[in-house]
Amino acid sequence: MISKLPEIERLQANRDIKRLIAVLKFESNWEARAAAAAALGELADQLVEEDRRLQVVTALRMAIKDTDIGVASTAVAAIIQVADADTAAVFLIEALEDGNWKVRLAASEALKDIYHHGKLSKETKQQLLALEGRVIVPRERTWKTFLLPGEDEGDSYLQERPEVRFRL
């Protein structure tokens, strides 16, 4: 859960979309970027001008590619609130190619949600069905060594992350 920052709360209360987008794009603090993404998602039903909505969707689309998983996963949740289901699905399908497995997993869960609860076109549903079974997170096995302070040798253990496939 992303905590609310006072400055972001003020921008949200003032419906300052332009400044929230600027924070999302340019702020170095990941918590501020994530809070801005969440605020933009919460303001979705107040985005009546189509070009303003497009600006927010574009900014969130870029934020899905953020190097910080907190920002990216918050942007995934926000884009579902702001964009129509088909548009959100297109951007989330793109996110399935992200280099970070956590972003791919968040996008996968969001796609499953809009598939079952969104108003998707027949074409988009077919696209999602075609992705069924695709590997989202590859299986990974890594040997780790646990060292206590002052030890030269430690205990090794196998850390394993199971494979995750796209399921609707």
C-alpha cells in the first residue's frame, strides 16, 4: 500500500492533473511517483475532457515501465481506473514483456481481473485467450550463501522461484 504524501494529497484535492503528471514523470522519489499514480487513478471519474484523460493514460503507460516496482504496480492499478478496458488491456499486454518479473506478474493479475470484470471487446478477449498458458515468470533456481558476521564460510541453500503462467 502506497502511503499518501501531503503534497500529493494537496495536488489531488485541487485536481491538479498537470502537476500530478509532472510528479509521476520527473520526481526522483519513488514514493512520490507511486502516490501520484494512485492519485491519478482515484481522479479517473473526474477526467471528463478526453484529451486530459489521454494525457493521464499516456503518463501511466510510461509509469508501468518505471524501474521501481512500487511505481510500476501502482500505475498498473491506476490505468485500469482511468482507461477503458480495451485500452488498458493493450497497455497491460505490453507490460507482459517488461524486464521485471514483478511488473509482468502485476500486469497478468490485472488482465485477469479486467477479463472477468471489464467490458472488453470480442477482439481483446480473443487476444487474451491466445496468451493463455504463456510463461510470465520463468522458474529460477539460485544458490545463496548465508554468512554470519566474522565467518569466512557460510551455509548455502537453494532459493527457488516457481514458474508462473498466464491464466484467465
